[in-house]
Amino acid sequence: MVKLDLPPEPRSATTARQVTRQHLASACPREAVETAALLVTELVTNAVLHARTAIVLVVDVSPGRVVLRVSDGSALEPIERRFAPDAATGRGIALVQKLATTWGVERSETGKEVWCEIEFPAPSGDRTEIST
């Protein structure tokens, strides 16, 4: 697991993406790493744009699963927005809904945590064979 404190600045999305890729590179298939990098970029960008508070990123991986958690100091929950196809923003939550296996929002005393999970096939060495 990796935990990272981020300032509410646009460069935090880039930092979050780089840290996520580095942390997952040896533990996940490339497709899962790239999906996680995209989703963490969207979640952190949402926190930067809408919460404008300190951000905490947690990336956790176990066989067959990645969990991304982004906490901020705003109680406002993310909502899917409908923008024109050529709009430069507004697709973050739609991407999370489409690409994550599951996702949600948990409120806290200091704000909220937006989380998502990505499932992927566990390496064959982690599977337990049952003999009959």
C-alpha cells in the first residue's frame, strides 16, 4: 500500500498517476496499471477542481484487485455531468463508472473519500488448485 499527501494543485494529478504506475507496475497486468492510472488521474483532478483542499491518495493492491482511495476536505459528492462531446472536462465520474469494477463515496467528519476497485485476473501462481 502507498499513501500520498497531495496539495490542491493541477500537478497533483500527474504526481498521483506516476506514483500509481510505479506502485502497480510489478504487481498488475499492464491493462490494470493503465486503467488505475487513468482513474486516479480523474479522481485527483476532481478533488483539485471541486474540493480545493488537501488530498490524500491511497493505492492498495492484492492479487486480482487494485483499490484507489482519494480523500479531500469537501462534503460535496461527485456527480456525473453531461457535457457536449467536444467539451474538455466533465467526463471523470463517467469514466470511473465505466472502467471501475465498483466505486463509491464515503463521508467523513472532515470531508469525503471517493474510492474505486479494479479487478483483474490473478497471476497463475496465485491460484489454488483443488485436486479430486
